[in-house]
Amino acid sequence: MLEVKNLKKKFGTRQILNGVNFEVQDGEILSIVGPSGAGKTTLLRCVTGLESADEGEFLIDGQAFDPEGTDTSDAVIGVVFQDFNLFPHLTVMQNITLAPTMVLKEDRQVAQAAGEKLLAQLDLGGKGDLYPYQLSGGQKQRVAIARALAMNPKILCYDEPTSALDPNLRDSVANLILSLKQQGMTQLVVTHDMEFAQKIADDVLEVSALDQQK
């Protein structure tokens, strides 16, 4: 279970997050919604250690956790970015195996075998030798998810998973997120799309300027 208590974040004099509290049970999906500028992405960046929180407490399974702790955070929380952030000069398989081999020190053959399983699981079998420019938007997103899953995270976070995709792919994204839930993955999803949020989530956290309590 992930718990976040009294999370606060300022940029200059502007208070973005002012005491956010929430928890996510293992295997559940929390959608984080709110208007543009309310702090949804900032909240996600603080939870994943990409942004420093000014105040707040983070716990996983009741134990204090530092999202910025580079020794452990990469293997605990995975992130799927809005623009996917794939390395354009690396193949799909190289994108997926880079972090496990460099950060987790996995044997390259072990990482490759795990990567092939992930590609098959995400309907990307046979795409390992392609480069990102050869993929559709939906395929790039699934590669980004495979790359995050390759680190065996406890929690998977998404920043606006439908915004960079054609609207008719929204249902396929929802189905993918729900299939990962069936496998026991705990997930946080930042989205501006309330209908999408309600379709996938066990619970919804609404954030608005200076009113982020749950």
C-alpha cells in the first residue's frame, strides 16, 4: 500500500500542493484528476521522485520511503511519461533492457528474455528490433509501459496516458491498464479525462488549487 501524507509543494511564491493526503491499496488504481494547473503532474512527480516535495511523508507498506532515494526508487515506482521519452537511437528492446542492465545489474540475456516476455504480453511480439520512429503512438506507449515494467516496480504511474493518442485508442489504453490491475499491479493515473478516470479507477483523487484533501 502507498500512503502520502500532508504533501506540500511551492514554486516560488505559488503554492501548488497544500497538504495532499491519499492512499492506494495494493493492486488498486487511483486516478488523479483536476483542472489544468491544479498540480496533478506535480503531485505525480513528487511521488516518483522527479520533483522534491517541500513537506510530506511517503510510506510503502507502512514503511517510510524516500522517492528521491536513487538506490531504490527506480525499482519501486515506474513512470510512463506523457510523451513516452523513448530513446530514439535505441531499438525497442534496447529501450526496455537499458535500465535493468545498468541500474539493477541484470545479466543482458536475462533482461532480454524478460523484455521478450513483456513485448509478447503487450502485443508487441516481433517489434524488438524496430526503432521508435517506426512505431505508432499506441505502440510507443506500450513500449514505454514495457520499459517501466522491466524494472519490476511495485507501483506504476502514468502522466496523461491518453493525451498523446488518437481518441479511438482510449479504450485500448483502459483495457491495458485494467489488465495490469488483474496481474496485481498498483497504478496511479494522472488524467484530465474524468470519464476515462472513472472507467479505470477504484478511487478518484480530485486536486484543485489549495484544496487537495482526500
